[in-house]
Amino acid sequence: MSKNRGKILVVDDNAGIRSALGLLLPMHFGQVEIIPSPGELISRIGTFRPDAVLLDMNFHRDINTGNEGLYWLSEIKSRFPDVQVVLFTAYADIALAVEGMKRGAADFIVKPWNNEKLIKVLDDACGRKTGTAGNARKTGMKDTEGTMFWGSSPAMDEIRKTVGKIASTDASVLITGENGTGKDVLAREIHRLSGRNGMPMTSVDLGAVPETLFESELFGHAKGAFTDAKSDFAGKFEQAHGGTLFLDEIGNIPLHLQSKLLRVLQNRTVTRVGDTRSIPIDIRLICATNMDLPQMVSEGKFREDLYYRINTVHINLPPLRERKDEILPLSEMFMKKYADQYNRKVSAISEEALNSLISYPWKGNIRELQNCLEKAVIMSEGETLAQKDIMSAGAASEWKDIPESHSSGQTSGISGGSSEDTLEMIEEKAIRSAMKKYNGNLSLVAKTLDISRPTLYNKLRKYNI
């Protein structure tokens, strides 16, 4: 039986059963998670998003129905109706299992189980999942655009647990991490898991907002407030009312404008430019930055009171080089995505190419990896991505064990640093190199480095370029 890319969540309090399924299921399904208690079941479904749940019928305590499995089945189907549930039961519980199917379970498996039947039932359950997940199964993956990939590293597992705890609250969240680590994707995941997911998530790249338009963009303006104000305009805070406001690159806000943002966050009201009315706003705030805000606070570049206002919960996304075990599944996911998008017959990655992907430092993180795989798929000529395909995508210059003469380019303009260089040293070298290459053309430099012009201005000042 070929491996199904479906995602399975197992809930069983028997350690022996968990151990056996931990060996069996990963051989047949793309991702498998196993937990011993239903206490964390709902939050784990919210973060893991399984296609099917294999749910034990009996745990240590009884619910009103006489069986805890029926209770948790009802909870799953009421909150996640598209997730398929397969009940895991002993012979004596078959009557309850049949009752469970009447309540929405996809099927049931009797212990002790037959491996072949178990795999088939779970495979069929994954196939029943409707909507986008059903379509995703046909292509062997979920849409990676905007989809949170959790991986299996301890650091990401801790972040997932944190998200499960805080997503349903209105606590302000500060997400930090290097460029390309997926801060915006994590912000969308928190919004999706919150009680505000039926309302919009409004995003603002503060690094791209000119100082002169800061108040108008965020707080809105009244008709006639300035020359081009032809009509009333609701700013981002009003647009996010009832939902989530995501302020990306918050470290780029000039100091003299930070007090205006702080006032709105404290009062939970906005006043449009050119108006006197205070408009109440109800938002959940998520901010992100790749800057060291505590250091900026100590240097007087970021208000301490604003820092604490946005930092109720702090989540730091580790760089991809610290999550090596995620490189291969991400690479396969991106390969499948772009093979389908560009109608290429690529279906595998060679061992040499995989070794190179793991060795590369990925200073642009997941974004750089995604760009590399997209280009490699486009340039490929066979069904297997070879090392030369990856190299032709422009990511060869720092790979280990590849002769420098074979390098064919740089990625994101951030290559050529030694292994002892700090990230700031590498960043400064990349900016200076790009400035020299494009004769100071800031638009081309910003585009090459994949950053906004305001962000580039700040970095030019930072490195005295």
C-alpha cells in the first residue's frame, strides 16, 4: 500500500497500544501524532488539524452518556465537523460504537485490531474529509500558502502548545524571529484558532507605511482632512474591528509615532485625522518583528511602555537551521506544490540534492527554501530533482561539500559570509554588496534583499552605509 499523505491523531491511554501504533501508522500516513489523554484533544486538533482521529472509547472516568468516547466524539464533530473520527473499541463496546456512528463517527475498529483493516479504515476516513482538505489529499499535500507547518522539533512543539493555550484568549502576542521564519503565517494560525476567526484579520506592514501617512493608514481620516482626502476613510484599526490586527515590522515605527499607537492601544478608541470623534475599537493585537526590541528599549529607540503593551505573550520562531528535521518534509511539500502549479512531472528529490538541502544554512529560512524549490521545479528536466537543479535555483554558494567553482548564484543577496560571521555581519555585507552592485539604486537593492524600502532605510542608518 502506498503511503497516504493524510494526518492522523491517535488518542489512547494504553501505553502498549500507543507504542504499537507509533511504529505502524507513520509507515502509511504523512503525519501522525499520538496522545494519551483526551484532555488536550480539542487544542491538539486545532493546532495539528488532522484528517482523521482514532479515538479510544474508554478512559478513566465516565461521562453522562456512560462512555467518554461518545462525549469527545460529540465535542470533535461540533467544533471540527470536517475532521473524521474512527472509534477504537473493545468487543464489549460494539453497541456503543454503533451509537457513535449514528452520532457522526466515520467507522470503528475493534481491539485487538487487524493492521490491514486499520490502515484501510483510516485511509478511507481521510478520503471522506470534505472541502479543501479533500482536494489537498488528491494532490498529496495541503496548500502551503498561509498554512502553518509545525514540524516535529522540540522548539516548534513548545510553540504549538503555547498557541493552543493562548489562541482562544484576547492576549496581545509578539512574534519575533528572523526574516522568512513564518511570523505572518503563525499570526494567521493564531487568528484562525481564535474566537474571532469569523471576522477579518487585517495586516499592516509598518515598514512600508510612510511616516506622513502613518496616522491616516492606521487611524483613518475624515473627508477634507488633507488635499487628497476626497471621502471618509476607515483606518486599519476600524477595519479590524471584531477581528485581529496584525502589525508586522513593528520595530520600524519611528519613536515620535509610537506614542500615538500606544494611546490607541490603551484607550481602545481611534480618532480619525481631521475629526474629533472617538471611535471604539475591539481588536486582538498581534505584532511581529525581526528586531531586538529589548535592546532598542535600552537604547531609547523603542518605548518601554509600548513594548510591554504588545508583549503579553512572546513567541520566538527559531530559524530553519535549528530545525533541520523539517527541511526534508518542507522540501517535499514545496516540490509537490510547484510541480502541480507548473504542470511538471517532478515527483522525487535525489539523495544528493537532499543532502545539499540539509547542509545549506538557509539564512532566508523557509521563504528562501520555498523560493529555491520553486525555481528548481521550474528548471528541472526529469521526474527527480537532481543536485544541479537545486544549484541552478541559486542556492549553491554556501552548501557544504560543493566546490566553490560550481556555485551558480546567491540567495536573497545574503551569501558569502564565513561560518564565524554573526547574522548582523552577514546582513551588513549583503547590503553593502547589493548597494555596490546596483550603484545605490535603493529600489533594486530592496527588491534583491526582499525587504521594503523603509526597512532598507533603517538598515542603511544602522550600518552607517
